Amino acid sequence: MLHIVNKSPAERNALESCLRVAQDGAAILLIEDAVYAATRGNTAENHLRDALSRFKIYALAPDLEARGMGDRVMAGVATVDYGGFVDLVAEHKNCQSWL
């Protein structure tokens, strides 16, 4: 399953909820303000670092760039462009959006 999170971890608990219920091996795509979670030094860094052993984690590169965070992505988090976003959706039978 692909989980898509779009809210900042500082604003909402969507990422925390996603990490709690997602099954091992799932993919998590961070978009919009959720990309802050994929950067070094943020409030969710430890949670996301722990999650990297259970999930494939992606961040949308254009959203990182739009927020000036393109050079602060944590090791282990893959970045994708819009084409990669489409590929992830096509690769997974189910998608869950976390609002």
C-alpha cells in the first residue's frame, strides 16, 4: 500500500498516525508540507528515522524545493518528481491519503 501524507508533522498528527497503522513494507510518500518531516533537524526526524527500517519513504522533490529544503533531506529518504509520484501510485494496488 502507498500512504500519502500532506500535512506538516508540526501542524497535525497525520504522519504519526500513518506510521502507527501502516504495515511493514508499505511505501510512504510525503507531499506538500509533509516534506518537512523528511528533512534533518525537524521535530519528526527521530520517528521517521526509525520508520526507515520498516517502510520505503519518499518525498516529492518539487515540494522540497518550493520550501527551500531540497538540500536537507535525511539519508534513506528517496526523492521523486511528479513522474515518480505517478509511478508510485501505479505500482501500488491501494493508496491511502492522510489528511
